[in-house]
Amino acid sequence: MNGEPYKSKNIALILIFSGVLLIITVFVLAVQFALVYQRPTVSGDLSATIGVLTSEALYLLAKAVFLSVGIVAAAQLLKYGVELAKGKQDEQ
């Protein structure tokens, strides 16, 4: 079992790297979403305006949920990567 600490260390580094990469990806996507956002055009008709704004609100909510799930996943990857790295440091 001599290779066991090295495998755990490699897994910890992969988890940490994946978490950081995912956070950077989410940040880039959020900035890209913000930069290309086009406000919906509203017409004079109240019911059409409510429909357009409702659909736009759901669209923005879906984007926010997507980015939030990415952040939570990245946080979990970082958490377990750091815990695994700390655990293996304590054993050595």
C-alpha cells in the first residue's frame, strides 16, 4: 500500500483543480450573460407586456439557478479536495 498516499494526493489535486476550474467557468458565464443581456421590448398592450416580462423573469431565474448549481458543485469539489489533502498531510 505504498502508492495509496500518492493516489489520494492526486485525487485531492484533481478535485481542487476541478473546483477552481468550475468556479472560473461559472464566473466567465455570468459575465458573458451580463454583457450580452438585451432588455425585453415592451409594447403598449398590458397583457402582452406582462407575458413578455414573466417569460423574461423565468428565463433569468433559470440562468441564476444554473449558475448557482455550478457554484455549489464547485464548492463541494473544493471542500472534499481540501479535506482529502489535509487528511493525507496529517497522516504523513
